[in-house]
Amino acid sequence: MAMCIKLDYLHFRVREAGVALITALLVVAMATAAGVAIATRQHVDIRRVENLLNADRAYLYARGGESWVAAILVRDRQDGDVDHLGEDWARKIPPLPVDGGSVSGYIEDMQGRFNLNNLAASGDELTLDLERFRRLLANAELDETLADAVVDWVDSDIEPRFPSGAEDDLYLGEEQAYRTANRPMVSVSELRLVQGFDQATYEKIAPYIAALPLATPININTAPKPVLRALFSEIDESQAQQLIEARDEEAFNQVEDFLSHSVFAGRNLTSQRLSVNSEYFGLNATAVIGSSEAELTSLVHRSGENQIEVIGRSLGGL
């Protein structure tokens, strides 16, 4: 009898020890899992903070490009009044090493593009710019009649142009209704709100347009081929290429020099809204720090007094 009691007691102790061991193992496993979770969360938090700091640093490095633009544009004006693609400002900067990454960028003459806000004019000036914009649309393989809806977007009245204009009566009927701006565009991205312009259409015309705060002439020394072809009717691809080759050899010092080129022989052309110098430039800066990247686009105004002012800034395009 005593032997049976002793054996039962031993079995009980063994079971008790086994339960204690399993409990201890469970506690250790839970503690390990909690430790791993805490370490993982801490690692993620550290990486998140690191990425935020790198993103801020990248943005600040990109912003530093604005000081470079100001310095180079001031120096350029001191060297002469003619702006062309052979000048220092027009050269792209290869990636430059900075602490933890690199910075690159380039300046673009925004007056080499067609200014959509020229279409907010009236009378003869509107007629001239509207004709040019229609030709530019055609050069980009788009429907010329899209120009009417753009005029309605930037003009001050609410009367749609015939036959392809668009005012509030059309936009308020959309599933997501909105009104016509009836003011100059702040950004070329507004064009995607205009009747007839979807993303694909916008991407075709975007490289050749700008939204500058005032009406501006087109710089014939910096305008790309589709814009040059849009200046006057009946300029074909070959003739536009001749003009580009001529200005590459020697920039046009006056608009009259441009109009006297053999391409225009026998034509009576207007010099209206044409120029050989510019006031508005765009900075496109990219800074990479670690795995973070900042792409900054800034619109810079150089006044006649050689004052430099940043009048627009965005991450991405203007």
C-alpha cells in the first residue's frame, strides 16, 4: 500500500514537472516573439525616420538649385541680352555628388514654349496666338478645334466659342460637375480639365506649352521644332530644321534676322509676339539621398532689373 502511494506521488511530481517545463517553454517562446516584434517594429520605425530625414534632405538639396539658377541667370544677363541654347544656363548638369547621394538638374527657357495664357487676350493678339496654337496642336497630331475650348477656359466671359467652345453649361453637366476657370491658368496641368483633353492628349502637347502669369512672346532661339513650325503657316519639317541649324551656328540677335532667313523669302511676316530674349525660366532639379528622391520644378522670373524671383514651385511639374 505504501509502495502504491509512493509511486502515485512520483507520477504526480513527474506530471507537475512536465507542466512546469511546458509552461516555461511557452513563456520563453512568447517573450521571444514579443522581443522579435519589438525589434522589428523598432527597425521599421528607424527606417521610416531615416527615409523621412533623407526625403527632407533631398528636397533641401533640390531647393538649393534655385540659388544656382539665380546666380547663372544674373551672370547670363550681364553677358548680353540675347538668350539662346548655346549659353551656360542651357547646359544640363550631370549628377553631382553630395553627402549621402547626388544632385542633378537643368534650366529650360519657358518662353521657348507657347504660353497658354496668351489666349486670354482679345482682338488681333488673340487671333494671332489662336492661329499659332491651332497649328501647334496639329503639329502634335491633335485636333485643331481643341483650341476653342482652351480659349473659353482662360477668357473672362461665359459665352462658348463657335463651334467647339466649352463653358459652364457643358462642365456642369458632367458626372463630377465643375465650372470653367474664366481666368489665366496657374499650371499647364489645368489643361486636363478642359473639354477634349484626356491624359494621352495632354502628354502630347505638354512639352510645348507653358502657363506664365503674363502674356509673353516666344523666344525664336530656344523654341523646339513644333513651336517654330506653329509660328507661321506653311512652314514644313525641313524648313523648321533649317531654322534650327541656322540658330545653332549663330543665334539670332534680332527678330528681324530670323525673319530675313531664306526660308521666309517673299513672305510678309509679323514680328508680333516674337523675341530673342526671355524672362521666365524653369528649373528641373533631382536630388537622390539614400533611397529617397525629390524632383523639384521651379518657375523663375528674371526681371529687366536683373532681379530673380521664384514665382512657382512644385514636386513634379508645374
